[in-house]
Amino acid sequence: MADFIDTLKQKYTTGNVITRLLFINTLVYIILKMIVVLFTLFNLHLIDPITLLGVPSHVPILASRIWTLVTYMFVHERFLHLLFNMLWLYWFGQIFLQYFTGRTLGSLYLLGGLAGALLYVLSFNTIPYYTGMERSWMIGASAAVMAIVMGTAFYRPEVQINLLFLGPIKIVYIAIFAFLIDFLSLGSPANPGGHVAHIGGALLGYFFATQHDKKGKDITNWMSRLLDLLAGLFKPRRNQTKMKVEHSRGESDWAYNKRKHEEQEVIDAILDKLKQSGYGSLSSEEKKRLFDASKK
């Protein structure tokens, strides 16, 4: 058992962002199911995980549980819901990583989830059909995954995949079909909040693709920087002397870290351009920067 756990840890730490998202979503599902089973067996009062981690439509409750805007996109109640979301994430995520970095994929996942949650809350507090419903909670990674699906499909609409019984088909047609299914289901009493959230995530993904393709603008940059900042807060600090460390340029720790972060952003942008347009599209300065970085 210990070897199995060590293997899973190794796969998580060495895997790309898709692998990590698959692990996190699956682990959260298993843990919540185990908690429900244990509380049921011992007749213990259980706070419904959905109401604790799912994003509520009622604004006052949301204000007191603001973390649900993030936690909801990692929570699934039904196994098939989890399975299909993870399959879509894996299939389209692999294509996405051919053109963008894992850092961008993770940021788009979160932004898509946030867009879905906000559209869900807005709709359930303004649209008459939804305001007449009882207070509800929403969970699932569907909105986050739809952002990646639409972002991939509309950034590279000519890419094809082979579907069983249908043969090769462009991914943009698959994305449009999925969007239409959600749009036509908006008036359905079955999972109304989910369909609204899917559309929110899909629109965010479409916006990402069009901004990147037409203007060369990456709308996920601010989220990537925020994630880098948060990751830095939780990294274990090495033992340091009380003396202030001065680097080779006479820089302080803060100035050194800021410069290294800016240099890494430049390298990430060059790598994105390399994936998108090939080595020949790089300027001589960009080629030199990439060569220098490869020697470090």
C-alpha cells in the first residue's frame, strides 16, 4: 500500500497540470464520499459537502462562503459527472498544451470556473425563470473544462480528432455542438444552474482564444502571476542566515526574485510563440534569450 501511495505521489509531482487537476478532482471526490459513508454508518449529523463547498445562488450565503467560488469547481457528487469532466479535460487539455504552457492551462481552468460561477449567481438573481426557483448550490468542473474546450477549439479550429463511428471531425464543431446542447437546455428543470455555468465557462474560453489569436493578448496572465505569488507563499523556505544576501549584481533578495520572475515571463512568451509559429518566427534576440536560458 505504501508503494502504491508513493507511486501516486511521484506521478502527481512529476506530471503536468492536466495530471494534477485529474488527481485533485478525483481525490476530492473520494474523500467526500468516504466522509459521507462514515457519517452515515455512525448516524452522525453531517453538513452537506455540497452546501459547504458548492457555490450558492443566494448572494448573502455566497458572501459568507466566498471560497466556494473556487472550491465548487473541484467537487463532484456523481461518479459519471466526474468521469466525463475529466475525460473532456484530458482530451482537449492535451491539444491545448501543444500551443500553450501548463501555467496557462491551469489559469484558464480557474478563470473558466469563476466565469461560470459568476454567470450562475447573476442569472439566478436576475432572470425571472431562475429567480422563482428555490435556493440552490452548484458543483462540478464543467465550466472550467468548457473554458479549455472552447479556448482550444477556437484557437485552432482546423485541428481534427477521430470519433467512433464518425471518423475525423474538427474540434470546433464538437465545441459548438456542446455549447448548443447547453444553450437549448437552459429552460430545462434538470440541472439548470449547471447549463448556465457551462455557458459562462465556454464564453470565457472563446474570449481567451479570440484575444490571443487576433490581438496576441493572454487574458490569463494576471491569474498566472497570482498563482505564482500564492505558490511562493507555500514553498518551504531554506535556512538562511540573518545577514541580508546580496547577489552577483549587488541586488537584494527582493530585486533578484523580481528580476528572475520577469525573465521567466519573457521565456514563457517566447516558448508560446515557438509552439504557435515555429522556430523561424523568432527574432534573433528571442533566439539568443532562448539559447541563454537553455544553458542555465
